[in-house]
Amino acid sequence: MAYTSKGIFYVNPEAGSDAVRSNLVPSAYANNGSGLVRVTVGSLGSPAIATGAVVVIAGTSSSLYVGTWKVTVIDSTTIDLQESTYTSNPATKGTVIPWGGSSLADAWCSFGYTAHQNHTQAGDEVRVMASPAPTSIGSATWTGGSLKATVNITSSTNATPIAVTATGHSLVDGDTVLINGHTTNTNANGVWLVAGVSGSTFQLTNADGTNSVGNGVGGASGTLRNISMHTVKLASALTQNVAVCGNQGQKTAWTASANVTADIYATDYREGFGSCRLQIAAGFTTGLAAYVATGTLDLSAYQQISFWIKQTSGTIGAHNSVALTLCTGADGTGEVHNVPIEKYLDSVGNWCHVVYDFATNLNSAIASVGFVVNTDNGAQTFLIDNIVACKAVASADSLTHRSLISKNTTNEPWYAIHSINGPLVLLAFSRNDIYGASPPRGYGRTTETVTTYKRSPARPPWGTLYETGYTGVFTPHKTGTMANPSIFSGGWDRTDMSTQTDETWIDGQFAAANGTLAYNIAGYTYFDKLNAVRCTTAFNNSGVNPVLFGVFRTAACLNTVASAGADTWTFGTLEITGGTLPDLSAKQFSCSDRLVLESSLAALYLAPGQSYGDVVVRNGGGVGVYFNGWSRIRSVTAENNASYGLYTVGTGDVVYGGGATSGNAVGVRCNAVGSIFLNRMTLNEATKVSWQSNTGSQIVFSGAEGGDQAVNYQYHPGGLVVSQTAVRHTATGIAWKISPTSTALIHQYRPLRMSVAKVAVRADTQVSASVWLRRDNTGLTLRLVYKGGQIAGAASDVTASMTAIADTWEHVTIQFTPTENGVVELAIEAFGGTTYNGYVDDLTVSQ
């Protein structure tokens, strides 16, 4: 039989084991005194199974005992089979096969191993140990803002420090600047701190405060860009530069062996100058391929080496087919530390970080770095960049390329690291970011100097896990039910995994196909606090049934979700930093609490017919939030997106709660038949609303704009209606200002129209409607209108236009008599000019 109660399994991605557990050998079956089967096994295995463990009994001559059971551990030699019934002690005892994962001590390393997938049932729970708690790395400065424009460089000096002249650069001392494509004085290219600003000229300094050094007089070539919002400036450096580190350290090609070509590759790199390219020809075979002298480095305060590597051509070797060496000789000899480079990719063309822990202090007299080929795999090309030495793992302020950093406060996300250059940390937002001509969008939140934190995600053991053909760290392919979903949850305490105290981050390391957190997901599966960083795809759904989430966060994942069916994604909290969330407008996609998309090149496509909680889209490369048809949103914030904050299409109304748009080219873009209703929202752009087609009738209604109940807007193509108190007929309340802004769109055949009342009327009784009107120029036509045909007996239009001089209130009245009961609409119409304003106050209707 199979157990019917929920099975709970444990995953420790740092130190668990995916090895198949050894079978237990039963010697006797007995009645435990309560009718259950008690099995004497002699040993509980190593690691020992625990109460709640799942085992399979096979090969026994009693068919009633064959099957899958949960057990209760009685002592070191006996277990009871839960939900069993004792019948006899069979002659053939068979075997007891532990599934593993029964406790922290017996935890699996992943859930991608095929045997593990078969060792659970629908409705079981898989608990994943929490990542280590965040620790402070001291004070750091975060700079928020939108992506800055490039500025052309006029000239640069061959001096120490280099002085750059660029008209309109807008830089201030302390900014971080990226210089690209500057010729002759090529030493100016890269990432620098700005100093000595004087008019259109400024100086370049390294992250550690040392001066840049020119190598020629530069003319009018290249561009600069302020990338302060891409960087976090630590109070002091936590790492030691070793080689190929931005603008500090080595800036010339490595010394290559025969059949190897080495150069600085200025097209693809991790920081704004160039990477070391090693082109290994087929004739090289094995040995020291190249080296670079570093000068004497005392690395005795560090225990780890961290760097980026990318294979761009050739066969990908197995673990340790190539290695990085640290040597005491200036020529790549005298090796004292060896960093085996793991099987980190399943295809060429992707940057991957390598972090190696020596668990002891490094040498105090390193003089060079070498690149060694241990296995001949023919012609291969590698790029290497940003080699740094890092503190011991146990140090609270140990920082590597694998670390995540954050302000670690409410609603502040975690960010992956792109590069480290002394105290300057560049943030990563996707797989192959290049801080060149088109860097990623950057950090868009509050500018401040605050205590900053790091945390360490777990890295699956690529060297063994993915060499055996795994496609994801978790492969939950058994369908649960809506009432009893299969559960995968992270954040379980690191002592015994009995309490969900934090979150779990899994590092996909940018592996091309295998860097997937959850692959081949079956329906009715629930995920919570199981987060992904640097995954190719965080979640890949193969089914059509709902996938449910509590809290889910990603950082620098290429894709958040991928799906093949008309499936359902339901989130509580979804927070995405970098990467993309694909167009889910055709899916059943919803997020009830908080949905955040930061620094993405793709818009946030929200599905129609759904309700959402708080939606935040910040620093996107195009549109912020894209709505297709009817939706309801509790609040929406769209900041610093390259084009529109909010974009609406479709035929249904869209209803927004509070929130704000700011820093976008346009606040709201309309291309739909339905109307948009904003409530207590602030539109901060100079162009608050624009229309895809100015021939449409869509209106954007903005009530209590900015949170002020007295400020209400109606945005029309070619005109604006707004409540105001400056010009009123009576001394209290509000009046409405109606203002045409286009004679091409607003004219006598298509006037600007403001609905002022919908009135229930009785048959055969005259309706009388009056309003006070005022205009600031007689070139404006302003009138009260009943449009004919709304109700029987009143087939023709009835209008009353004001005739008074400018800046004078006039009382106008219309009358009509319906012949049936019903509801009619009354409106104000205006046209004429593009700068004239009309005012409307004190409407009365009687019958």
C-alpha cells in the first residue's frame, strides 16, 4: 500500500546528499501490541532514518507488507510501519529501502535526482533549509535614479589623473562614470569615480582613490555615462584585487605559451574596460597556457578566490579540465594555490562566477596568476575577468561574486553582484550584462548611505549533479489537488528544520539549460520562500493546472517563469530584480499581495480579468505595466521606465487604486476601448497621459489625484477636465474647468465632452436642467447638452450655449419632456482654441 498521511522530506542544498541510501535488512516482523507491523532491521542505516521517514518494502513473501510506508522509529533496531496491519512473520523477509530525506541529518541535496522524484506522492511536502541569515558588511552608499543618457567626449589629457572634457556631462564629485570607445588615450575607458569637477571638465580616479594614468591625448571620440545608480560604494574594500579587475591591476594581455594567443578583449567583459581572452589552439595539449604578473600581493588576510569566466568556443570539459593558479614566481611558476574550474556550463557563451574556498589563509607573496589546461579538449577560447581574493566564509563581511547584497529593509530587494573593484560593487541584473554602451537599468530606489547586508545563496553541486543529466534543482512532476497540493517551501531553520524562519536562495550560476530552479512542474504545486538567483529560468511549468506561490523572489534570472500550456500562476508576493517576466496576459496570472519588477527590459504584462495587490515596476527598459482589458489593482507604482509608466489595451475598463508614476517619458498611455479609473494616484510626469490613437473616446478618470479629494481629473484626447476651487460660482465646494487643447481633435463636430449627471426621469413631465457657466475667452463655445434619442419623447438634441462676455458667470437652462420612465445623461460640451478655459458650477435638475 501507499501511505495516506502527508510525507515530509528535507533538502539541504549546502551539505545534503543525493546518493542512493543503502537498503536495510529485516530479520523479523511482529505485532507491536497495537496491531501494527514492527520490523526488526538491525540498523537504521547511515544516516539513520527518522520517524516519518518513507521506506519501500520489497521481496517479502507477505504481499500485504509490500509497498511504500511511513515509519515510526522505536529504537536503534526496530521500526513500526504506520497504517499497517500485522498478519504474520513471513519466511522471506525481503528488504527495507529507505527513500532518504527523512531529517536534516538525512537530507537530500536537491530534488532533481530522478529517484527523489519517484520517492514522493502528490500532496507531500519538501522542506528546504534556509540560507544563512544576512550579515552586515558595514556602511555603503546606494544611489537611485533612472538610466542616464550618454554624453559625447570632447577630449582627454595625457596626465595623472586623466582630465576629461565633455559638454553637459552633469557629473558631480563622487559620481561613478563609465567611459566607452575613447581612442588614443584608451586608458580613460572603463569605470571610474569622478573628482575635481570644474565646468565641463572632470578627473578620473580609481575606486581605491588612486589616480588614473593617461597613455595619450584623446580627441573627440567615445561617450560617457553616469552609472552611479548601478553601483554600491562600500565604506572600505572587503576584497583584494588580484588581476583583470576593471581599471585597477593588469590592463595588458597575459603572456601566452606556444599555440596560445592572449589579448585584452574589449567587446565582452564584466566591467568597463576589457577581459583577458585566451585562445587555445588545438596543438597546445596541456600545461600552463598563459600567465600574468601581478606584482607582489600579500593575500594572507583572505581565504577565497572569486572571478568570472566565460567559454566562447570549443568543447566544454569536465570538472578541473582547466584551472586557475596563484604562484609565487612572476612567470606562472611556483604554484601555491590551484582553483579547479568546474563543469559550470552546458553550452558556450555565458559568463559564470567561480568561487573557491581554500579554508586557510592564502600566501603572502603571490606574484602571478596562471591558467592551466589539465585535459586536452582541443581548441578552446576563454574570457577571464575580475579576479579578487575574498575573506574567509565565516567572516560576516566576506563578499564574493556569489553574494547577494541589500539594504535588507522592508520592500528592499536583494541584488546579485556584477563585479567588485575595491569598495565599488556593480550590480547585476541579467546573465551577460556588459557595462558598455548599453548597461542595464540600474537601482531605482532611495539614494542614501546605510548599513548594507550580504547573504550567501546555496549553489547546487554542478560537478556531480549536472554531469548526471539533471535538468533542475527541483523537479516536482506529481500533480496534487487544489485542496492538497504538493508543497515545496524554503526558509526552514538550520538547526532541525522544524520552523520556517527565513528564506532560501538557490544560485543557478547562469548555467544555460540546467540553471533552472524548478523544472517540469506538475499542477497544484505550491512554492513558498524558495528563491532563485542567476537562473536561466526560475520556474518551468509543463502542465495546465495551477501553480501556487506564497512568497517568491528572483535576482538576475534571465526568465522568471516559462510555460507551454494555458496554465495558472497564482502568487502572494512576487519580486523580480533584473531578468524578465514573460507576457502572461494570455494566462491566468494573478498576484494578491505585492508584485515588483525591477530593472527589466520587458514590460510587466498583466492578465485581464484578474485582481492584483500592490504592483511596482521600476527602471524598466520600455513600458512599465501593460494591461490588456479589465483588471483591478490595489495600487500601482511605475517609476523611471524608458517609455510609458502604464499602458492599456483591450476593451475592458482598468481600475487602479493608489500609487504613482514618475520618471517615465509618459505617465499613462491609452490604446483601448474601455476607460481607465485612477483613485488617489499621483502622475508626476510633464506628459501625464497620451493616446495611441487620438480618434478614440477613451477617458482617463483620475479621482483624488495625489491623495487630495478636491483634485480630480478627466484626461481626454485633445482636452482636459479638472476640478478646482480658484474660480467658483458659489463660495464653497468645487467647480470644474474644461479646457480644449487641440483644434484638430476638438471642434464643433467632436467637442470636448464632460458628463455632469445621470438623472432618473418620469414620463410625460417636463425636465428642466440648469447650470452656471463661465469662460475666459469668447472664442470658446461652452454649452449644456441633452443628446437626443436617449429616451422616448426626446429624440432631438437640446442645448443651451452661453453668450456672456469673458470672465462672467451665466445661468443657462435646457428643457425636454420624455414620454417614458428612464435615465438620461446630461453633459457639458466645449470647443474652440487651445488655450481657453470654461468653468462649470451649480447644476440643478427638476421635474
